[in-house]
Amino acid sequence: MDPIATAVLASWTLDWGSLCLLLTIAALYFRGWLHLHAELPYKYTTGRLASFTGGLFAIVLALDSPIDALGALLLQAHMIQHLLLTMVAAPLLLLGQPVLPLLRGLPRWLFKDALGPFLSCRELKQLGHAIVHPVVTWFAWSAAIVVWHFPRLYDLAVRSPGWHQAEHACFFWSAVLFWWPVVDVWPSIPIWPRAAMIPYLLFAGMVNMGLSAVLSFSNHILYSSYALAPRLWGISALEDQAAAGGIMWVPGSIAMLIPVAILGIRALETRRAHPMKPVLRVLTPHRPRQWDLLRIPIIGPVLQYRHFRRCIQAAMLLLAAVVAIDGFFGPQVAPMNLAGVLPWTHWRGLVVIALLLAGNLFCMACPFTLPRDLARKFVTPRYHWPSRLRSKWIAAGLLATYLWAYEAFSLWDSPSSTAWIILGYFVAAFAVDIVFKGASFCKYVCPIGHFHFVHSLVSPLQVKVREPAVCGSCTTHDCIRGNVQQRGCELQLFQPRKAGNFDCTFCLDCVQACPQNNVGILRAGPGQSLLEDHHSSGIGRLSRRPDVAAMVLILVFGAFLNAAGMTEPVMMWMHQWHARLQLGSLVPIVTVMYLGGLLIIPGLLVAACGWISRLGAKASWKDLTCSFSLALVPVGFSMWLAHLSNHLIAGWSTVIPAVEKFVSRAPSVNYLQAWVPDWIPSLELCFLDLGLLLTLYTTWRVARRLSTGDGMALAAMSPWAVLAGALYSTGIWIVFQPMQMRGMIMH
Amino acid sequence: MKPLLLPAFVILAQATAWADGGTVQLRQEAGDLVITVFTSPSPLSVGPADISLLLQNRDGLEPVLDAKVSLVLRAEDSGIELQAQPTREKARNKLLYAAPVTLFKPGKWRMAFVVVRNQEETDGVGSLEVAAAPDKAASYAAFIAFPPVMIGLFIVRQWLIRQRSQRGE
């Protein structure tokens, strides 16, 4: 093939963000269409599905294909792009009758709780009815295409990406409106008779034709951007303009005339009665079976395989051993050592992403408990964990200590320290669990596990009973007691009374133990357990636990402090004080910073918020503080997510030279350099936005639970909303600062 | 792909602020070639930018795809120098030779490029005016505006629910 043609055809640009959005829309439509196709097969046919998919493909073709790339150089390519958006994509999408499938495709909570009040609002229905009136839609489309073809506006759109997007959005949305009455999109009621759509289309065709004529017959170049653009293949700007006019004229008119012909034929057809085809299936309300990860082919059986957990634990144990060996004996340069990159860059990033997308998967694969499990085959622990220590205070203290030590001793920069921590972790887990029964280390000590427990409160999956009624008739309670073949839950979570993910290690012992096969990994709404605050087995109510609240606050404020510690202004500030006070090390400065930022300031802020909340809620200061503190989990998690995913994305390749060095090969220095894609700040801000919104919504729900009436609830939640807003603003500030890329060499 | 479908697209738009093509900075006929230099974003400002070249045969204006291009940018006041190798692989439009660069300083930058084709060397010079970096918060305004908009919608939702309950629906 001609190399120029090859180059042109290769000029695709796939913008993954927008592509993901289109795929999400396609998935929502498909999900809704599946439901509707089963219920109304004559209305939601396969043709509708094909049409909607074709519409989405036309958008991709218009905006991602070589047509877009050539659009800046050739007006005719730009014109094809506009025709694809207005005359192909818009009508095809509407022929898919998208309203109901898209609504049915949404998660139920979003459809019912979030959109429900809007959809049933009389005034909004009237507004929608007015917007799709044929007079409005005709003028909207005509105005859009005429106004955007004024030379000044068109040139502005060609010069500026932002205005170009605005132009395309205007064309597309006005076209959606234009085609709405023509296609007769359900559930809107036709305002004019179908035959009236013929003059509607013909008059629109005349507008299109008028504009095309101006472009085709003008004897001067209308758009200065194209006058300045280099001419390809000797096509002059004026010839290009005339060709663009021709494209607008002929295919544009055909796109109008096809529906005119169809409508005309239908109008001339003798009216025949179309008896309603009977719906054969009886539409009885039924409770849909819950989505269950364990029922997904391949994944479900693999997860339920009796030795699955042992296998992944063994793999992680091996990995931990390799990391520790390299940490002790390898080069003490973090980016060149597995202990400098794997735990701090990769493992932490993967942990938070797993928590966001699934749940507490890393406790499932925990290597630290494997040696004690093996040891327990020979030694049986004799003691119960002391009742005075049955709280989260130890874990909270260890978390605070870890966060401080990480910064004070630059743990990320010291492979040997990392190796000592790993070794210490194994020893501690072994020592605790060989003396005390159950999973005492996991439940009362492990700071990593508690990081997971807290943040899995916003995870979308939870280990849960499938059918509560089945448990009602159960007398053996194997899920907690265990049986001959399988131990029960070592964290004392009785499945029928378990709510949320807190304290759940995803070990799946309960799944294996249940003789009724009644425990699954089910889907949960975002932050569901924070919103509902049920009494949970083995934990009680989270909102009544000051130890849990303290741990949550350490993790929330620790998220911001930990990320801020890597920003240039904070590092400069620390070094300035270090120099001013002429200290031997940074440890005292970091200690003061962490005492203030992790304990004193949060303590004071939370105390003040709890006190102000009493104005709107009839509850004790302690209950208010504990309840509202939990609501801060999403905003804290969003900061962890933004921060740690940044490191993972920027530094994923750093593992390559570390592995090469470990296996005694010359490391590829190129991979040591961090590459920060320019979309990272957008992703981080997305996380922060969603975290703030979920926190605010949770705060509102907590306030409603503890107050009487909306006004009082608003008063009760206000200080916490302000606190969440302040944390969010801090997060935004952090994202905009230059950040030290730890464990790698900055590009 | 450019934002189009939903208001949420406005947010995604921030990540794709520019690509190759953009503003024509220079057009020069040298040797057998017609060289056009584009820059984006428009206007050019401190931070990541894209510099792309379209090389065409003087006869027939066919795009030239087999050249090697090198580019040097020098800030006039500070003397900072950047070197880049624009290639077709880095370009979105594969008829162009593009190079992503990061401009560190505002002000005037001198640009010099060398095109090697069929062992013949063609060079050219030009200048670029680089504006100060746009405010980061302004660049990401849509993200920062998103929570207040959602809060506003939530307030409307609550109001609608209240209206409905007052009407006894």
C-alpha cells in the first residue's frame, strides 16, 4: 500500500478515558437491554442493540480515527467528522431507544435513590417535554449548525481544543434533539403527527443546503485557519472548501431524505391494525439473584478450591523471602533493590487498587500467617487473647508508629530496614498466634490488616450470606465453629450476623465450612456498611467503638500527612527548621510534625466538631464523634488511593532493574526513571472528588440517623462537612505540588 | 477522542488538552522541502507542549515520510537548551513528525531544526513565544467544580423529595 495512505490510516488516537466512558455506556445499555429484551422482546430487538452500538462506533470513528487527525489540515475531513456526529451517530443512538435500557442498566441504588426523585419530578418532566418539542429541536439544530459555521467561531474551534470540543458537543447534542421527534424516542409522547416530520426534515434540509451552497460557491476562503494550513497533495484551500460544501450538501441531504422517504411510505400505507403481540412470559416480580463472585465461571471455582489460599500465601511467602534477602544482602540503594521498590511502590499501590475494585484481597494472600498455620499442626495455642486488650488500640498505636517511622527513618529508602520489618512481622505474627488462640494477631495487632479492614468499608465486595433464610434453619453454625474438615472464622465473625468487611480477612474459611454452601462474595453498595451501621458479629456497632474511631482518624489524617511529606514545600519546610535549629537529624522535626498532624490537631478538630454537632443531634459527644469519624473513611481512602496509585503508575517499571540486579544482571537504567503520565493529576482529582462526595453523603446519612428533621441533621453534619472539605482542599493542594518520587530516579 | 457525550466528558477533556498539530508557527521552503512547524497547546505556555513538523515535497506537496528530524530549543534569556527528535511514531497524525517537550521558562525561545533526507541536510530557524504557565487550579477547574455541582444536585434532590412528601404523593 502507498506509504502515505498507510500513514493516514495509522493516524488513530485512542483516548482511553473517553473510550472507557463509551464502553461504560455500552455496558449499561447492554445490561438494561438484556432485561428489557426478556420482558418486551418485540420492542427491544437485536436491531435496537445493533443500532445503539453502531451509534457509539460512529462517535469513535468521528473523534478517534484518521478523520480527526486530518481535520486540522483539510476542511473536508472536518466536515465528514461533523456529519458522522450529527447525521450518523445521533440518529443511530436514538434508534436504539436508549432511555429505558440506560436507566435499567444503572445500579438499582443509583437509579432509585439518586435519579428517582428527578425522574418523577413533574416540573422536570414538563421541561423535558418542552425541550423535545419539534419547534425547539428544529431551531436548536439549525442555530447550532449556522452559528458554528460563522468564520470567527469556526476558526476559534479549529485553533482551540477546548472550543473544538464545545463545537462538537453542540453539534452532537443539537443533533440528538433534532432527531428525537423524528425517531419518536420512547417514553416521550409524540407532539406532532408522524407525517409532520416530513416538512420538518425538508426544511432542515434546506438550511443544510443553504450552508453547503455558501461553502461550495464562495470564491474566497471563509476560514483563515485553513488558508494558513499547509496544503496536502496540492489541494488548494478553495478546492478543499468547495469539496467540504459538497460533502455537506450531498450526504447531508441524503441523511435527511432517507427518513423522509420512510415516513412518506408509512403515511401512504393503508392503516392496518397491529394487534398487540402477547407477551408470553408472565411478568411476575421476582427478587433477582445477587451477583456473586464465587458464581463467576473459572474465578469462582478457583477461589473455592480448598488449597487456593495456601497457594497464594505460599507465593507471597516466597516473594517476601526474596525481598527480605535482597534487603539484607543486596545493594542498599532503594531503586536497585527489591526491598526498595516492591513493598513501597508496587505492593502498596496494588493494595489500594484491590480495595477499590474488589476488597481485602491482600489479607487473603497474607504470607505472615502461613508459618503459624503450619506450626499449629504441631503446637496448639493454650491461651485466649487477654480480654483487656480486645480492642483496636494496639493496632491504632502501631499504625501511628509506622506512619511516623516511615517518614522519620526514610524506611522507603532503606532496603535493610524494610527487610527487618518483614522479618519482624513474621516473628510477631508467629509469636502472638502460637501463644494465643484464634487469629489474635490479625484481630488485635496487625497494623497492615487494620489498614485493610478500615478501607475495605468502601470496597464493592463483601463475604456475606447468600440467603439469610437458609441460616435461620442452621443449627451447627459451622461458619464460626468449624467442623472436622474446616476451621471456622478465626476472627469470630458469625456470618448471619456479620455486616460489612470490618475484621474480615477474606480467608474464605466460612465459605469452605458452610455445609449449605450459603456464603458468597457479594456485591455491596459504595460505603454501604458506613451508611447503615448495623450491629455486626464480633465487632458490635462500629459507631460505638472509640478505638475504631481513633484508628480511622489516624488513617485519615495519616493519608494526608504521608502524602504531604513527599511534597516539595513540606520537605523544604522541614529542612529549613532542621537548619535553623541546627539539629543532628530530621527525626525531631518529623516527630513534632507527626505529633501535631496525626494526634494533636486531629484530636482538637474532632473534639470541636463533636461538640458543635451536639447542637443538631441528641446524642452524647462520644457517640457523635465515633459515628461521624467513620464517615471520614472515604475521603482518607481517596487520598491513599491518589497518592499510592500515583507511585504505582509512575514507577511500575522500577521492578525490572531491581529484578535484574537480584539475578546478577546489569540493570536497565532506563527503567529506574519515573515517568509520570499527564493524566495522573486528573485521576488523582477524580479519586479525591469521589471520596469527598461519599464522605459528605455518609455524613448526611449519619446525621439523619442521629437527628430529628433535615434542619437538625444539617446542623449536626455541618462541622464534619467543613472538616471533610478542609481535608479535600489539602488533598488538592498536595496533588498540585511537585512530589518526590521515592524509590525511583525522577525523569 | 474529544469529549462529547456527557457533562462528565468535560472532566476527561482536561487530560487531552493538546496533541500534535495546533497553531502554525513557521512555514519555510528549504531545498526540496516545504516545512511547516505546528505547536500546541495554543497559546504556547510553560509546561508540556508538542512541537510537530509537516514535511512536504516542493513539487506536488506530498507529505515526506522518510526524513530524520532533530530540534533544538533555546530560551533566549536563561540559555536553557532542549533537544528533541521529532518522529512520526510520536505523532497522532502520522503524516507529521512530533516531539513532546517541556518548556521550563516563559519568554522567547529560539527554535532550530535540521531535516536529513537522502543524505541531504535542510535546516531552519524560528522563534516561539511562550506564555507563563496557566494556573493549575484553573486547568483542572472542572474537577474542582464537580463536587459543588453534585452537592447542588443533591440539595435539589432533597428538595424534590420534600415537595413530593408535602404533596402527599
